[in-house]
Amino acid sequence: MKKQMTSMITGAILGLGLASGFAADMSDVEKLFYPYKNSVPTHEGLKSGVIINQSNVEKFKDILDEGMYQFIKDGWTEMSVTDTMAYELNKAYINATKVNLNKTTLGEKTGDIRGFITGRPFPEEPDLNDPRAGEKLAFNYKYGYNWGDNGSVYPFYWKFRDLNSAKIERTLKFNFHFLNLKHRVNDDPMPDLPKNPGGLFRGIYVQVLEPFDVKNTQLLIHRYEDDLKRDNAWLYLGFQRRVRRLATGQITDSFLGSDLMIEDFEGYNGRISDMSWTYKGTKNIMLPFYKHNEQKLTEDHKMSDGFQFIEFGGKGGCFPNIDWQLRKVYIVESVPVDPNHPISKRVHYIDAETFTLPRTVIYDRKGELWKTFVIGQAHPDYHLPKNKGSGVAIDDSFMMLDVQGAHCTTGQFKGQIDSALSPRKKFTVQNLRVTGK
Amino acid sequence: MTKIIRQKLGTKAAVISMAAAISMTAISGAQAGVSGDGTLEWNGFVENATFLRKGVGLSKFRNTVQLELSKQFNTGSVFSELSLNVTFRGTYDGVYDLNKSDYGNQAGGAINLQSTFSGGPGFVPHGSGIVSTGTAFFGFNTVVNPNSGLIVLGSDAHANNEGGVSFGVPVRPCDVDSRGCIAGYMDFDSDNLRFPEFNSRMDFLREAYIDGSIPFSNGHELNVRLGRQQVVWGRTDLFRVLDVINPVDYSRQNIYDELEDIRIPQWILNMEYRMGAVGSFEDLNMNLVWNFDKFRPNSLGQGGTPYQILGAGGFFRGMKNCWNNGCTVANFAGLPVPGTTGLAATDFAPGSIGIRGANMPEWSIGNTQIGFKVEGVKDGIGFSLNYLTYLSQLPSLHGGSAGPAALNNFTGEVKPWPYLIAFDIEFPRIHLFGGSMDLYADSIKSVFRFEAAYTTGEEFGNTLRPELYSESDVIRYVIGWDRDTFIPFLNKNKAFLFSAQLFGQHILEHELEETPASLAGITGFGKAGIPDWKDSWTMTFLMKGWYMQNRLSPQILAAYDFNGGTAVISPSIDWLIDDSWRLVVAANFKFGKGPRKFDDCRSCNPWGPFTATPFHADALQAGSVGLAGFEPLGRFRSGPIGMASKEDEIQVTLRYRF
């Protein structure tokens, strides 16, 4: 306890010099990790089983983000309501947050974080008067328990769809793998993997399985612990049998022709220092949180183990047929530092409990609405048996809708919290060559 | 027996066409086929590639069926992963049946060869040289070597050889006309040309290898890949600096096809010890490659085929015909006839000039090829260090004093003659030391790629040497630059890829000297030595865009040969119609100077004093005084772009994947 107090004091002192300090206490942590312990948010007329559609959307306008409100109003989709339920994150992560409470501070530059060990770096309610509040929330997302210490989407189907004709133009089949090399809380070795001379924080490895023209394409991203250091990324092109280093432009470019750029993965997949972050407020809105096993599932791509993927419907077949629930969110805007970035800003709706990014709205360089991103979060206890008790909100379905281009990309996940699927060797450049032909 | 084999081969076209038709109608979707237990996957494609060449017509009508299989095995305690991977490819190129007059059994015809000797006709038929039968040992049997089925060497690259040397090249498939066919090297018959994969080396089996990984307790892993395969080294596109383990097939589409499709798979043991992060290296790996296959050279095309890099196939076939059957050589002999000028077309006897044969290395341990590579990432920079010892995939012509014993057409004496253009083809051993690296420069948002190799043992034609070749160490390098850049008025949603590469070659022991005639400023004479440029550079530029969710991709690929002064521009549009169908429409246009001249060794005086020129101070002293022409060595000055300068094409490729 004495040690902890010392750390708290040190953190506060450092914070005074570098960024506005805020000392959280254990009760703050409890409230943050268990926001629905005592009560859940409510809204008049909202209850499980209600369908929000064109006829009643005005009644729920206040609890819908701008994009979803418009889609429902236009009759593009309906929203099935379910009760708000707790998604308790992995206990080891929560405990790590408590152990390392108030040890983390921000440096002078955006992206400069100091003292962080494990857990949630800034377990505090954001303050509109804190100019770094948005950045702290971004770091909480970055160091969230998003796929645990490691996870896989295995497999992962993407469909390119025409919004107007509902024609499926392309179906891509991937495997995605994630590995945290640092700040691990659940899988040995902890907190850091040994032999990490480059100081990597995280690796993302993507393998394309179908169709033929992109088969064997592989993507590897190395994100450094030093957020001010540029990611390294490599692409293996099957038809060239060659590993190519990716330029940053390709991180902010359409990934394999989809409506996503690599930077869009998981809601935001870039450096914190690449953006200016602004906290815009806290609100209760409808988010795509659901029990996978209780959703309408598709017969397409049914797996041999019986796993079935989320069904899509609505306008253009772009909208996941899933339940939504009213949840507490932090609204954060991220504006690219690079003036040549293809977007002007993103508005993220961060789920306050899990720190996932289930809703993101993207604006083009002119500031006009360009894309809207939904990532459905399945409760791990109602998913694959292996995911039960993992304390991970499972990314389970996504829609990236380009409202200007009248086009969308949808995603159907088979998320697996299984360290065996993401061995460290997958996250090396050489693995691209070995796995390729 | 031959008939039976031919009947079998003849059915292959029908089989392939039928397979293509069945596939196109009965199979839908581009998802791989998978066995019930998920351990066996298969997929493939059928494809038609139809190319039209300016002034020729059909130059390619290739129909392909490719099938790819992958089988995963349950692993025991040794292997963490084990799989078998097989790729079959069969093609039928209908150009030899549909355009017989240019490439098939009716190709070529009777030719006339230039003779600038003012005392005779300006052109003479093959076999009717001014100097011919009746003069010493000159002349050849036109019954054995008739004036039919021939083209004039280089006529597909330059309409007029401008007083240079030339001779006839047989252009019909080797079963139709065996003249000039080089056993074991360039001896393709009609079915070999129509069905290039169905040969004695079973090239229809493009890949067949076992791939396994053996983990170690320290976290390291040994990956073993054994079988027929492609092994790719290096980081550059289009150029082969380190990517030289597999030979390539230039007969498919000269230098313009994807390397993936033209690498000739080899039986190789490829072992890689993967250490992952070690010390200050973020990734470190050791690689051993042992190519234990029987030697295969690059396929350069053959006289009469539509694609030949540097026009080498035609030159070799013409030279081989000269050796076997004799030939008429244009503008060769200076005759001591008072009041006349120019050089007379000359009929050489068999066994006097030309190519005697190719000494293809037999299989032996000593003739296998081995390489080592260390590859990794340090401080964010990818790098490799490479060593490879291999047999040259390009031929080396050993002539003159190192060539075959040849008939002196003046005296009848048979022996190797210094500077005589009588050759054997050899494939010398080369040692390659190289490296590569890539890095990202954030300030200019660009990726840079570097690749370099230093080789020893390479041989070059050299008209200064009595054996007409010399050895030199060579440095080759490529600097590549890639950048994604938005061009909002062309596409506001998707960046364009700009990629440029500069390829350089430096021949360290390069020899090129003025000759007595060139020093005297005599028109038509130049320097003698190595025709390849001492320093040469080629630049490539790619601009590629994507529309319609990457399903429509226009691009412009261009290359410029600084030394040859020639360029090629290849615009194309790649349309992915759906997950199964793909259409590529492309063009290939060349510009620039085209063919170049170089010392052709007509003035090498191998048979002094009879072949001496006024510029030979000693009529018995052999050696070139630099008389030059397009053929045969000008091709090395022109480069592969210049030598194909008249091969502008429109190309349409349609593929269906299943």
C-alpha cells in the first residue's frame, strides 16, 4: 500500500509537470469498470423487444447517433432493442488497472505516454475542461482489453455490397491475428514478451484466403510501444511472391478495395499521435451489443463445428441483423494531424465499459459525412465455448457504409480468444514469405 | 511410336479446351474447394490470352488450365505443420495452328541476302552467294539446306541491314524443319511449342513440394520445403538481380510476363532457420537453398517463335544451321576485283562458321547450385545478405581459339581458328554475392528498396579476344521507390501507386577499344570488344490506380533503356468482373532508336591472309579492325526493348477462376 501511495504521489507530481494530473481512487475504478452494477440507463418507451423503425424513430432520436437515426428514419434499417447488460472485462485487466493506478501520465506531445505498465492507463471519468481528455480516452482504447493479450478472427468474411442494388460484388475470406507484446495481463509471459528489441507493442497479421486475385495476400503491422514512432507494415502479394514494405499512404487507403482503410480496423488502428483528440461529452446511446447465440444467424459459410455467422439485411444488405442496447458512451473526435489525410475527422462513440469502438462516423476532407462504421460486440459468454469467461467483448459483425459512394463493406467474424492461433512466429516478416507460396 | 506420342499430344489441345469449356459452364464461384475435413483444398483457373502484333497479326492464342492443390497433414511430434502443395499447369498456344505462315509449319520462305559487292547483284538467294561452290572449299548443298522456310536474321527487327552481315534463319518447328535446332537447348517441335509444359522435364508440374516446420524448445523453428518450387530472393520488381535461383522462360512473352508465371520451377531443398527476435534484430533468419535439379537455362525462344529475348533464338538457330549445313552470309567477302567496291554475299561450307552445339551440363553433384541467405529486420530496416553459386542461365559463346575445330574455306584445314565465329555454347559457373534492404522514409512518405549483386564468372562476347569472349566481374543494382499519392481530380477516394526503379549494370573488366579502321575514321567501322555497355541503366515507372472497390485497375508501366535509347510503354486495364472472371486489356508499344550496330567480326581475319583487310598491317595477324553491322552483336547494344522495337501489341487476357 505504501508503495502504491508513493507511486500515486510520483504520478501526480509528474502529471503536474507534463499534463493535467488526475488522481483516481479505487471507487472510481469500480464505477468505471462496473457502470451497470447498480442501474442501467433508461429512456422512455425503450425496453427489450421494442423495434425502432421509421414509425417511432423520433421518440428515440436522443439515444441514437446521428447516422443511425438517419438510416432508420430513411427506412434503411430497423433496430431491435435488448436489455442493457454488463460486459465485465477480464478480471486480470481490472486488477492490473488497480495495481497500477495513477502511475500513467502524458508527456508534452500528443502520443507521449509515461509510466504505463498494464491495465487501463487513465481510469477516470473524462473532464470537458481537461484538454487532454480525448487523448486519454484514446489511450484507454489503445490499451484496452480489445482482443485480450491475443486473439484471432478465424475466419473473417468481408462482403463488398452495392447499397442500391444489394448486389454482393466481392467476398473476401481472411484470417486476422492480434498479439500484444507488451502490457499483457492474462497470458504468460507477463507483462512483456521477452526478446523484443524493436520495442513493439502490438502485432497484427492478416492472411487473405479467398478469392483468387488476392489469395495469399498477407499484411503484417508492427506497432511500436513508442507511439511517436511510425508503424512498420509489410504486404505479401501472392502473385508476386514478394514482401513489400507499405508506405503510410497505404494505411490510409482502401484496403483491398473495401470501404475500410487499414487505419479503420477495430474503429481506429493507428498511432495516437497521428490524431488530435477531443473529448466531446458523455451520453447514453444505442450500441450494437448482443448475445451472438441469440441472434438471427446465416446459413452461409456455416462452419464444421456448427458456428454460424451474423446475418445481414436492411438497405443493400449492409446492416447486421443484431440487437442493440442503451449504453454509456464517451464521444471523442479525432482529427488527422496530416493535412493530406483523406478524412477530416472521425467521431468515435467509445463504449464506457469495454472501451471498444462500436460506432464511428467518418467525415471527408470537406467535412461532409462519408462513412459510418458499426462494429457489433458479442458477449463472450454467449459465443464460442472457448470465449466464455474471457472478459473480451467479441467483435462479431461490422458494417462500413460509404454514404457518398452508396456502397458498403460488411464483416462476419468468428472471433476466437485462443493464444494457440496467434503464436508469436506469425508476427514476423519472414512468416509472410514462409506462409506464402 | 512417334506417331502414337504425337497423337497423344495432339489430343491435349482438345482436352484443355474441353476442360476450359466445362469449367466455364459448370463451376461457379471462386471459393476454393475444400474436403470434408478441411485438410485438402483445391482451386484453379482457365485462361485465354490473345495477343495481336502490328504488321503480323496473331502472336499469341494461349489457353491455360491451372490447378492448385494443398493438403495439410496431421503432424506428429517432429513437425508443427506439414503440407503438400501441388500446382499443375497446361497450356495450348494456338498461334502455331492459327498463324502458320508466321509461326507454324508454313512460316518463312525463300530469302534473298544483301551483297553490296558492286560487281554482282545487290541481293542473292540463300545458297547463291557470289563466293560459292567452286571457290576453294566454299559453298554448301542447297538440297540439304534449301532456300525455303527461312527469314533473314534480324529482319523482324530491322528492314534493311544496311550493308551488315546476315544469314538465313529456319523458322519452322523442329519436327517440320530440323535445320538449326540445337539438341537439348533449342529443339522444340510443333507440340513442344503448342504445349510447352508437356515436355521431358514435366513442366506441367509447376510445383510439387512438401512443406514442414520443426519447432525447437528455444522458440526457433526450422522450415523445410522440399520439391519442385520457385524460390524468390530480393525486393525488386521486373529485374532479376537476386531473384536468379529459378531460370525463366522468356519465350512466353519476352521480358513482359509476370516472373511468377515464367520462373521455371526447379527441384530444390529450401531450408530456413527462423530465430525471430535475436539480440538487437527484430527478426533474423538463415536460409539454405540447394537446387539439385538437372541444369535448366533460361528459355530464350527459338527461331520462328513469336517471343525471343534479344532475338537470340533466331540468331542461334541461324548459326547452328550455318555450322551443320553451311549458309549464305550477306555482305561478307571483300573480293580482289579491280574497280569494284562492297562486300560479296558468301556461301560458307558446313563446319566452318556457326554454332556447333550446346554443352548442356549433365546432372552431377558438382553441377548443382547452392545458396545462403541471412535475412532480417533491424531498427525497422529489412535486409538480406545473399550468396549463390549457380550455373549461368544465359549461354556463353566460346569461339575462335576456344571454339570447335572448323574448316578453313580457303585451305581446307580443320582446326580451331583464333577469332573465327565458330562457337560452342557453354554455361559457366557464377558466384553471386549480394544484399538487399528496404526502408520507409516518413518525411517523404516513400518506401525505398535497394538490391545489389556482385558476380564473378560471367562471360561476355568480346571481339578483342581470340576466343571471342572474356570473363568479367559484374555489379548490378536496383534502387526502387514507391509512394502512394492522391490525385483528387482522378480519384478522390483512392491513392495512386507510383513506383520507379533504376536498374544499373557495371561490367568491371569491360574491354572496348578503337580499331585501326575506326581510328582512321572509316565509315562503317567502329570499336571492337565487348558489345554490352560498360555501364548501362534502365528505368521503369509504374502508375497504378484503382476504381470500383479495386475491381477496375488502370495502370501505365513504362521502361526506358538509357544506353539503347529505347522505351516501352504498356498501358493496361485490369477488370475484375466478379469473384471469378477477370479481363485484362493491355498494349505494348516501343519507341526509340531500335537496333544498334557493333563490330560483327567480319574483319577479324581468322583465315589470314585470305580474310585480311587493308587495315590489317600484317595480313596474317588475326583480329578485328571493327567492321560493324546490326547483326549479330548489335543486339547487345540495342537491349531487349530495342530488339523488339517492331513488336507492338494489343493483348487481351480473360481468366475464369474456380
